[in-house]
Amino acid sequence: MKNVNKYARGYFMPPEASLNWTRKEYITEAPTWCSVDLRDGNQALIVPMNLEEKLEYFKLLVDIGFKEIEVGFPAASETEFAFLRTLIEQDLIPDDVTIQVLTQSREHIIRKTFESLKGAKKAVVHLYNSTSVAQREQVFRKSKQEIIDIALSGARLLKQCAEETEGNFQFQYSPESFTGTEIEFALDICNSVLDIWQPTAENPVIINLPATVSMSMPHVYASQIEYMSEHLNFREHVILSLHPHNDRGTGVADAELGMLAGAQRVEGTLFGNGERTGNVDIVTLALNMYSHGVDPKLNFENIPAIISVYERLTKMRVSERHPYGGELVFTAFSGSHQDAIAKGMNWREEKDPQHWSVPYLLIDPKDIGREYEGDIIRINSQSGKGGIGYVLQLKYGLDLPAKMRENFGYFVKNVSDQQQKELMPDEIYDIFVKEYVNIQTPVEFIKYRATDHEDFQTIVTIRTGNEVKEITGTGNGRLDAISNALQTDLGLNYTDLIYKEHALETGSKSQAVSYIGITAPGGSVYWGCGIDVDIMTSSVKALFSAVNQFSRNTQV
């Protein structure tokens, strides 16, 4: 690419090695989650949500289990102000949920913010000002000390307004654009704010370190977080928070490593909606923890329902490959993947193991409201016999013999390839029925009866064209006798009768299904399936179906 020399690394490493986080293997407990969907997420929408939509979205967040929800920037617009007042005045905030509001470090905005909070039972007041080199030099054109003074004046005014306003208020400070700020300066400004607020065990302060613009690899962000965590004043009374954005596509990794590095709280959104490339996706973060056997303390047991509400209110779309939520993220089209998943699911049913370990599936899709049918294995020209057989077994109870699955698999793949489309389960079933089940041409089975002879002589009534006749055969069993009768009458020669049967349903409506394969002289195997309430009749129908397949190919 051209112009590569235009770019340089814009982040700042800590002045000392901060690598203790590398000794940790995984996240052991859920952080405090704070949803910023109604602020970061809403301001990033092409058409921001109206009051009714925001109220419905707030309820969704509560139902999921968020205990901290940033509801907006109430001093920024009348819509934001009215939304907060509606939540308070209509008593829509559960007692165990804390709302959070955002304010710049400007006097009139801070005072308007506290005005909006009158009557709130408890709230986090989130103060921020930008601290990065680019913002200081290009936007504010102020020195480091002048930037610190902005933060301190805001911190003092928050303290004053909280004393003057009835309510229970917790303070939060963010050095916005933290990732583009010299680490020593970020530490200096945060500690200066903490010195004013004097956090205690009863009234801790949140220090939020946002990757407002993601500028580094995740391990750098983790080292920055660890350095801050180890050098903040009043650390035991500070809740260290993260707010990663996704400019480099590493928002989730930034948050995960940041938690290993000492962060106790994460601000993010559902499915990562937010400015530019978005905020960190809390759904992915939470379910990543879930996949390691750690309770994320959020309820994503019905992802499809959450997506439905999310897409309707935001007018955004969850992409097909979005982790956990995407339509296709549990779906296998590849034959080898389908075969492994099908065998893994069968093994799990047989062994009933304590822990989930199905190939290619990180978690059980059912745990988040997805269905095996239609979600896991879907069929196109890339699919294999295992997946096609699994679809028939899962949805229709048809457990085909292995060799028959292979035969049918090739047939279905050819159909998908010719039609250039994915085949739905009902289409696959219809193909199976049409090609294999109870086939009546060119020879139609009408009935059979066994004689009293000891050698299982059997008389079969058949129709070929307009002619109905009886044929007789002898064998070591009824099915063998009928097979011999057909071979003699039709002039066919086949061997190696492959047979399998099972119940198709249970209870009063129980049916039997039988599968038969016959081998022609050239080695080709022809398959048939019979379904009937009587197991013997289903076997005879399966035999006729296989023989008819053979007859068609030999033009009898």
C-alpha cells in the first residue's frame, strides 16, 4: 500500500514492565457490567431512538441483568433530559439498578446534569475530559496543566453539586482518549481527581480508562491498565473500569486482557454498536466467559429474542457471522464438519458427559436459545453424508444405514449444486421420500401371504402396468422368499441384502421404518425405504423400493 510512512504508533508504553497479567490463564469472575447502549450506542445510530424506543430498550437491558446502565448525556438535548426524567418520575428504575449519566467538565453542563437527577435513588455521575496529545494540541490547544485544571474544576463542582442535591451519587472520571495519552500524564490527572474526591470503602470512585480510539495491540492496552492499576491513589477504594472501542477489531481482546490486568468493570454495548467501528461487544465478552464455565451474571438464554428487539429499535443488523448471535455462527455446511458434529452429538447422547465438548461447537447452541434443527447443520453442495443424515434423523427420526446415507448424500449434493441453493430440511425430506420411500413403479406391491409350508413359501400380489398377478417364492424367511420371487419374475440378479429397521414414532401412532440395500452384479448398491404401521410390511415395501430402483436402471 502507498503512504505507509504517513503512519506511526500513537500509543505510549508504561515506563516500567507491567506484565503480571500474562501469568493469568482466564477470567475467573464477571466484572461489573455497564451498558452504554443508550448513550454511545444511541448516538451512533443513523436515526437515534425516540423516547418510547429508549424506554423499551432500557427494559431490555434490565431484563438481561445489567445493574449499571448509562442512560445518556442529559444536558446535551431535551430528548436526553426528558428520557431521564421519565425514568425517574415514572419509577421505572429497579431498586437494584444504578443509572449513569455523562457530563463534560463544564459548569453549566454539570449543573444541568444534577438538575436532571433530582429524585433519582442512586446514580453514577460520569465526568470526562480529553487528555491525549492529539486532543491537547489540535482541539484544545492547552498545556498539560490546563487540561488537569479542567478535570479538577469539574471534580470539585461534582462534589459540591452532590452535596446540594438530594440523592445517592457515585463519581466516575474518564481521561477520554486515554490510549493516546502519555501514561504518566494519565496517572497524574486521575490521581489529582482522586485526591479531590477522596474515595472510601463506603463510597468508592470509578476510574474509567477508555480506548476511545483503539491504537495498539491488546497486550499493550493490558500493560497500560496494569500500570495504572498498580499506581492509582486509593486503589483499594477505586473501581477500575474499561471502555474499549473497536477501531482495530480488537475490542473484545482489549477488554479480556484488561480484565486480566486488574480491571473490575467494563462499559460496552450489545453486539458492539457504537461510534465508528463500535464499542466492545458485551454479548461476546459474557459468552466467552460462559464458554469457560464462568457465570457472566447476564442472561443471554434467548439470543434470537434479544436480537429481534435490538434490530427493531436500533435499525441495525446483527451480521450472519457475528459471534454467538449471528445466524450462521453455529452452522456447518462443510461435509467433514457436519460429520464430526453429528457424531459428536450422538456420542454426547450416548455418554451423557458432564462437560460440553462437541467438535466445532464452542458452546451448546440451545443454551442461548438456538435450535439444532436449522441452526447447526444446513445443507448445500458442500455438505456431506453425515450432515444430511443428521438432518433427517433430528427432524424426521430417520436413521439411515451408513452406506445409504452416503448414497443419499451424493444425490442431495447434486440437487443443491444443480439448483445453486441451500436445501431446507423439508426439501431434503421430500427428496428422500420421492426417491426412496414406498416406491411403486415399475412394480407395485399390493399384498403378500405365507403358505403353511415349512420352507417359508410366500405368495406376493403385484401390479406391473395394468396387470395384477401373484408370484411365489421360497426362502429362509418371508422377506427372503419375497426377494427370491421378485428376482425370478423380473429376471433380476442381486446379492448382499442389507437390512435395518427401527421405530419411527412411539405410542399409538407408532410406525416402523425399514431400509434395504441390494447389490447388483456390477457392484452398484440400490436402496429402498419402507414405512408402515406393520414392521414386516415396511420391510417388504423397502425391498420393493430397492428393487424398483434396480429395475429402473436395468430398464426392466
